[in-house]
Amino acid sequence: MTKQEHKKIKSLKDLKDFAIQAAKKLSARQVICLSGDMGTGKTQWVRFFVEELGGKLASSPTYAFHHQYLTSK
């Protein structure tokens, strides 16, 4: 089953809030796919998301087939 969420982000705070909400909803073994033009905030979103889950480093999702982050949560 695929569920898509679309959010209109107007500020860095909106981006962080959205990443934190997503991190709280995530279950084990779920996959997140990000799509967007370069410079739209995907890397920053991933950084906020990984940070919320207790991780430290996050890479740009652009050009990556797969990134795996080990976190404390």
C-alpha cells in the first residue's frame, strides 16, 4: 500500500516540523521516497528527520539509490 503526503512548506520551521511529524509516524521497515528539484530542501528535511530519530549525519538524497541511517529510535 502506498500513501503519499504533500505539504506546502513556507519556512525552515515548517520543513523541520514536517520532518519531525514524519519521524514520529514512521514504523520499522518503511521506505520514504523524496522527490523534488535541486535546492528545494530535501537534504535539510533528511537532516531534521535523522536528527529526530537520534542520528547524527545525513547525506543528500539526490543521486542516491539507497541511504540507510542507524539511529537510537
